Amino acid sequence: MTKILEFESEIEFVADINEYKDCLMSQDPTQENPNALWFNIDIPKGHIIRAGDRVKVTIEKL
């Protein structure tokens, strides 16, 4: 695997998508910083992540 990107970010919001999954969101609120990284990632229910938690996002090419 080749690591493409890794960064840490604070979860801003956890959305209830349906009975099976939630969506973790971290977005640049201003969209003025071209270097800002943000994400929306669906994850299965049962996680322990809450708004304000910090997470590490890793992107790897298989």
C-alpha cells in the first residue's frame, strides 16, 4: 500500500443517516483556505465517536 495522505481533524458533526450508518463530518466552515482538508465519511452504527472528538484520516492506495 502507498500512503497518499494522513491528517488529524476534529469531528464537527455526526449525522444520523439511517438505521445502519452515521456520517462523520469535518468541513472548513469558511471555504477561504485553499489548503484546508475536510471530509464526510459514512460509518456503521455502534461507533463511539461524538462531535468534538479528534480523529486521524489516512488515505492509502491499494
